[in-house]
Amino acid sequence: MDSQHWRAVITAAQAGDRRALDELVEGWLPLVYNIVGRALNGHADVDDVVQETMLRAVGNLGSLRDPDSFRSWLVAIAMRQIRDRARRRTPDRLEEAAASDFAELTVLRLQLEGQRREVAEAVRWLDDEDRHLLSLWWLEVAGELTRRELAAAVGITRQHAAVRVQRMKERLETSRGIVRALDGACPDLREMTGRWNGRPDSVWRKRLARHLRGCGYCGGTREAVVPAERLLVGIALVPLPVGFTLSLALGGKTAAAATSAGWSAKLLGALTKPAVAMTAGATIVAGGAYVVTQPPDAPPPRAAVTPTATAGSAPPRTSAPPAPTPKSSPTATKKADPYGTVVDAVERAPDPNARPAALPRRPESGITSTGGPKAVMQHRGDSVTLTGRGYVLVRWQISPGSRPGALVMPSWTGLKGRLFHVASGGWRRMDDPLPGAPNGYATGMGGPGIGYAVLSPGTQQMWQNEYFYLDGSVTLTQNERGCDYGLTVFPSNRDAVVEDIDTGPDRGALRYGLVRDTGTDSAPVPQYVTRATPADPATVPQRSRV
């Protein structure tokens, strides 16, 4: 829309027009989400910073004198919230895993390929300050911001902004070279990154950059490198994720103050037509995003009212304090459903000669697979949907000889019904020493000659064969990033599981298998499992709950 239209919308919103305020939030929330998401690269704080930005913008809209300056004013608020959040983060918070890698979300949601994809992935290698600046420059190149607005948001002159942008672009090009090299097959680079955990940081960026400058293999490229600004022209904003929740309450304003300021309803309406509304302020759910607003000091929404727009989307968060926990009593205590237990402690391997416990019997009617009797998943994004009641074998093949480093585990999404992790077999765990291991391997996870596959802290060490029992439907997705690996998925049956896990060292195997199934709902479920259907399955948290 043109500037004249937005000037009219902003002026009407300042005068208390509810529909104008709705349109303002709907129109500008994606811009704020992209700035914050890219600046923080999908850190768990993204939602909070977006919320704080929109809250401050709505609460201070009456102080904006020139509607034509709204965009630069809003962007400046977003950048202040990003900087404030960076100052407030503790060392523990700095070590938090990203809620959803924004670089990967950019690639997936905008379907970027080739060098455009390379630019998006290179963002991971930038320092915070450069990434903050790039979040604005990216939108400038894409036609969403002007250089004047970029400079104003950072709080520097246009001349200084030009210098900083140029330096950031140089580091971005270096990072693009690193992404290109890691996708290649340089043997020296493979050896160098053998102990790298797969997480980009400034130390490894400098190490890899030095390697690139002196390596003829990595320094060459099969195609001309297109400047980043040409690649980003016309790229759309990354859309809001399904189930994105925005919870706004207008600070500490009293009802009288709010009314005098034009915010008599103290609500932000639906982003589109509301599907659910509540009387305590409002809870609005609308295709892919919802807004929750409450008056200050209002009680929290009653649990009986929940959004129903998207399967698996989280309930909206509010800024109201939690209700006090009732004192324990026989009538107030409810026994927790044992289903959903996830074993997050890394276990020690059992004695190789210890026979497994008996595998409990569960009803079987058979599993159907969209991948057929043997689904082979070797690339990121490959998936298979399983339906029915019975057993499933997931066989691991890890290839650090092709590409070592951090291993992003596969995830189970869209679960309907119940899923259990019932047994492990295949005659060995993947970290068992391999007798006479060839080509630099020491275990199934790699070795000093080729580098290692590195699991995230707390992730269960997998066996060659992992067995699961499904009663319902679920999708398994291969999330390869970092270390190279493949999965083969076979519908199976209890007899085949028992035969596998009961095969011990006396028949040439390294160890007997392991039974995990208790025969009840207290049997463990896999790590990385959810009933939700996220746009990027790799963002499913490790300690999932179902």
C-alpha cells in the first residue's frame, strides 16, 4: 500500500479507531518479526522481543507526531528491544539453543535455492552486531526499508551506516565462502572440522577463513559468485509461523488514562476475522497467527477457552500472572497421565553379554508407510508418514566420512495416538568400537581419521536398529544438517524385533539388544516428538512432551 494510505490508517488509529489499529498491527507485524528473527537468528527470545516491540509501539502511538515516520520509528523500537535483550541475557541464556534457526526457516519458507540459500545460511556465521545490522540491510535491499531508515534505527549517520554495511558485507562474503566449502569435499577441511560441534561461532569462522585463503580446493568455485545484494532483491518477507502468538496488554494504564488516550477498548483485534473471542479482554485466533490481549490486572484466561485454529499450535501466552497453585489435598490432586515420559538422561551401554528382558506383547494389525516397505531417507527434509498399529524399525547409517560434525536428530511430528520407543538392536550401539574399523573409523560415530558425528547434549545414543510401536499415525522427518546421515524405515512386527535383540555376541554380534518397553503407558516415547506440525521439523525441541 502507498504512504498516503498508511498515513490515513495511522492517523485513524491514533484517534482510537479499532479497525485502523487492527490493520496497523496486521500490516507491520511481519516486518518486525523478520527484523527480530534475523537479528537473533530464531533464538528463543524472538517471540518476547516481537511482543515487547509491538506493545511499546501500540502504547506510544499517540506520541508519534508524523505518521510518515511510522516505519522508521517502529524499526528503531525493534532495534532498541534487540539491544536491550542482548544486554539482559545471562551466560546461561546465551547458551540456549535457538527455538527455530531463522536462517533455515528463511530457506524453507521462501524456498530459496542455490546462492540465495547460501546467503541465508551464511547469516549463522556473523557476530551479533553484524547480524543486527544485516537484519536491516537485508530488508533495505529487498525494498522494505530505506537507507535513511536503516541509519536512524541503528542511531548513526547515513555516511557511518555506509561504512558499517560495507564491513558487514565483507564478513558476509567470507561466511558465504565457509558455507560453500563445508558443502564441498575438501579432505583437509574434513580433517580440520573433525572435532567441530557444528555450531557456527567467531572462533571457527576465523579458523575456516584462514583455511579458505590458503586452500586451492576450497578457493575455487564452479560458478560465478553473485553479489549478495543482487540475490536479495525482491525476496519476500518470511511469513509468520503457524501458531505464532502475540500477547499484548497495555502496560499499567488505568482505564481512565487508556480511554483518554483513545484506547477505550484496550484491545488489538484479530489479524483477520476472529475465530474465537473471550470476554476477559480478548483472545483472537486467525489463520497462522493469533493475538491475545488483556486489560492490566485482569485474571488469566480460563483454561476452558482454547484456540482451535491450527492443530498442534501452542495455547496463547498472556502477560497476566499465573493463578496461585492450590494446596495439595485428596480432592485437588490429580494423578498425572504417565504417557509422554521422555528419557533425557544419556544411558550407559549394557553389558554386551546381558540378554534383554522379555519384550511385552502389544496388539498388532500392521503399519502402512508412505515410503513403502523400505523408505530410504538420505537428505534433509525427507519424510515418511506411518499409520496403523504395530512395530516400526528405524535403521541408522551415519557417514562422518562424507561430512562430520553436529548431528541434528530426526523428529516425529503430527502424532495422533501413541508412540513408544520399545527396543534397540542391530547387534551394536553406534558408539561401540568397530573391530578392524576401516578408512579412519573407530566407531559407528566416526573416528580420528575422518571426524566424528556429535550428538546434542542429552540426546540418547542410538543403536544400529531402533524399534518403535505406533498406535495411530505420525510423520518421521530426516533433519540432516552438519553430520551426514541416512535412515531406512521398515514396518516390522514383534517376532522380528525379538529375533534381532536376542542375537548376541556368540553369533558374531557385538552385543545383545535392549528392551525399553514396560508394556504400559509408562514406556518411553522418542525424544524429538510432538503432536504439532511445525513448518521446519528440525525445530522440534529435544525434550518434547506429548
